[in-house]
Amino acid sequence: MAIGDEVRIAARKRLLFLPHAIRQMSRPERMITPREMESVVTTGELIEDYPNDPRGHSCLMLGRGDINRALHVVCSPKDEYLAIITAYLPDPGQWSDDFRRRR
């Protein structure tokens, strides 16, 4: 099964926000909501695959949050949940105009 499918299946069970993700989400200049994160992992696009991640197979998802802002979410599907590793607003200086490719 492809990692993108595994992400969606795990997301339907439960989202587990790891400490780093919570810190990133709650930074005053970005304030990413759990609802936005859920939207990214259930409807977003897989843009990078990390099969050899020491935390387990993970991936980078791109989606749109509130006010149509681009969001990146790194997550790892587990049997009982989807681990949300981190989330951030992609830096236009480091990503292509569509936020799908690193510069």
C-alpha cells in the first residue's frame, strides 16, 4: 500500500500530535489549528516520501489551511493513529511557487 493511502487510513483513526508539532503549531506568527492539520492529511497531496526515517516511514504532505494558506505536515502512519511529527508554513524562499519542490 502506498504511504499516502496509509496516511489517510491512519488519520481516520486518530491524530497524535508529537511535542515538536505542538510547539510549531502554537507559535504566535503561524497558529496552525488541529482542524487545518486534519484537512492537510486527509485531502492534501503527498510531496515527499521518507521511507528510511528513523521514526518510521513518514512523508511530507501539502495542503491548504484557513484563508487558503499553504501548509506542510510531516507525518508517519502507525497501526492505531497518524503521528503528526511537525507542521509549518512553507518559506517561499525555500520552495517553488506551488510549494511542491525545494529550491
